[in-house]
Amino acid sequence: MTTTKLYLDTRSLNANGEAPMKICITSHHRSAYITLGLKLNPHYWDAVRAKVTELPNRAVLNSYLNNQKLRVDNAIMELTAKGELRGLTATQIKNIIADIIDPKSTNEDLFIYRFGRYADSRVKQSTKEKYAITLKRIKEYDSRASQLTFEDITKDWLVGFDTFLTKTCPKKNSRNIHFRNIRAVFNDAIDNNVTQSYPFRKFKIQPEETLKRSLTLKQLRELFTYPVEPWQQRYVDMFKLAFFLIGINTVDLCHLLSIDADGRVNYRRAKTGKLYSIKVEAEALEIINRYKGKQYLLNIMDRIKRPQAFTMKFDRGLQSVGPVSYIPNENWRPNSKKHKLLKVRHSIFPHLSAYWARHTWATIAAELDIPKETISAALGHTMGNQTTSIYIKFDNAKIDAANRKVIDYVLYGKS
């Protein structure tokens, strides 16, 4: 049996304290909602009698609300008589009724529409771009993409989508990005009473274990002392600096503006928005002074517009460190401009990237028996139910001491 009632959704109050008026459709103990385009202060709504009270225009408003409910009730009665609602969910019934009342309204409840709207609401451009890629893959996978409802996206649909993605995206963790994007849209739709369907109860996003991206103490010392070429020194120094600043991300390193009067760098991590405050040790300051920038603390951004461009060069520079050999150039000819010998690099760390500085710092800190709480606070991690998301909530002195201990151990063998 399908029932209806007028419903003031007080969970979605706006800045003026007004809530949207909706018609609640219930079927098989599940509910879905049709928005009526009217907002009302809860003070003026009598939920028991389902009437607007006290307002001067209450008679007009009540007439409008009752008329809308009557239209829904009549449509349900007619469809029930024809047997067209049998076996349908509350959301499916709502979509049919909404299409009868206002043919344009149902588009707003389609998955693609909600996906696009949610993607547009993201703040960071890089996040929007990730959602755009997911949307493109969905359209490639399902020819019905533009008409998909949330109920159409089942566990079987997600399994099929995963199989489709493996053709161009063999790494599971990369495919998981698409599923996290889809899941976020589902969560948003549920929060806004668009659907109650949730296929992720049965389809689990399982991360794939990856190798730990950190250097051992011996490897780190080898990198720091390796006789590199002049052009490589810049990248080794930046890795050192990132390590001395507790594994600061490259994007954040590029955007540092200054060292504060108390000898600390304070910044919000671009990835998470969390606030960090790190004491600049003498070893870090020496590198900073060598690479001083004009607008930013470091001169990285003096030559490039986006830090992502430097990140690629940074990683390639680190991976180029190692011995060099020369082999005959088979394409060399007398009087040609080509070199007679070709340089071949033998990387000592072929997979090394700037991000390893963060993991390496944490690994060495753990080896020194620095408390997990201190390491977590230094990295801005969450411990259980307690979020140590910003350094200020934790004793900075403990983090400073931990960083000093790590640096002394790596550079001078002190423990």
C-alpha cells in the first residue's frame, strides 16, 4: 500500500531558519520525497493537522499544499488501479508521480544529473577533474547513462563497471577512485532524500596493498651523501628539506611563504586543509637559504606556475641518481652531430619519489621508539576516535623533539 502526507523537512533548514515543504510517499516501509518549492519556518507548521498556521496568507498556502497532495493522491490511485505500481520502490513511485506532476522535475533525480551537480560543488579544480573522468568512464560503460536512476546502479552494475575499467585501468587502487566518487554521490543523494538505494552495502571498495614507500636508514644516508651531478643536487636537497620538515608534501613545500618570527613554518596542507606548524631546524634553514625565492620561501615557483610541474621533475631527478656507464652509439657516424658514446644511468632508487620523504620520516621515527601518538600528531593523522588533525592541539615541543631526534639519528648517528 502506498500512502502520502505533507512533510516539513526540518533537517534542511536554510540561513533564515526555513525548511522545505515536501510530499512524503511511503511504500513497503520506505519513503521518498517530492519537493514542492515552498519553504516555511517550523513555527508556522502544524505537523499533526498538516496545516500552515498564524501566517496572514495561510489560507492560500494551505490551499496550494492540499491541491498538490490531491494531485499526487489521484495519480497514485489511478496507477494503482492499472497495476502499474506493483513491485516498485518508493523512489520509483516518486519518480513516476513527479513526472506526471512536472515532467522536468524527474531529471533532477537522475544519477547523471546528481553526479554532475555534486562534482560542480567541489572546491578544488583537481577534484572536479577526477569526477569528470569518472563520468566519462560511466558514459563509455553504459549507453543508458543519461537515463540511469540510482536504483539502476546495483551491485551487479558496479561489478560490471569494475570489469570494464580493468581494460584501461589494471591497478585496483586507481579504479577505486571512481567507486569512491560514485559512493560520494550516493551519500549526497541519500542525505537529500533523492534515494534510499545504496549498492555499497554489498559492493565493498577493497584497497589493494602496496609496497611501503620508504627508504631504510642506510638507503637514506646513501641518497644524502651520494656524489650527484650539479643538476641533480637540487632535487636531493629538496628531498632532504622535505624530510627535515617531517615529510612535507611537494605542493605545500612550493607554496611556503616565509619562516615566522618564532622560527616555524605554518601552513595548511593542500590535500586535507589541516594546519601544520613545524620548527625549522638548522639543517633545513641551510637549504632554504641556498634556494631562497622571490615571492615564495623557495625559488621553485620563480620558474614555474604550477607545483605539479615541479613534482614530475623532482621525481625524475631523484630516480636519476646513481652510477653512469657509457656504451657505443650504434647510430654514430663520422662527422655526425651525434655522440659516439651514449650515457646510461643506473638508478640506485628507480621508484623513489618526493612522497617517500613522509613515509621515511615516520618509519625512522618508529625505529627510534618515538610514541605512536607523537608520530601521528606530527603527520596530522587520526588516532582511533581522536583527531590530531592540527599540531596546535598537540604539544609542539614533543613533535619538535621527535624531529630533532630523527635528524640527529640520520645525519650524526645519535640515538
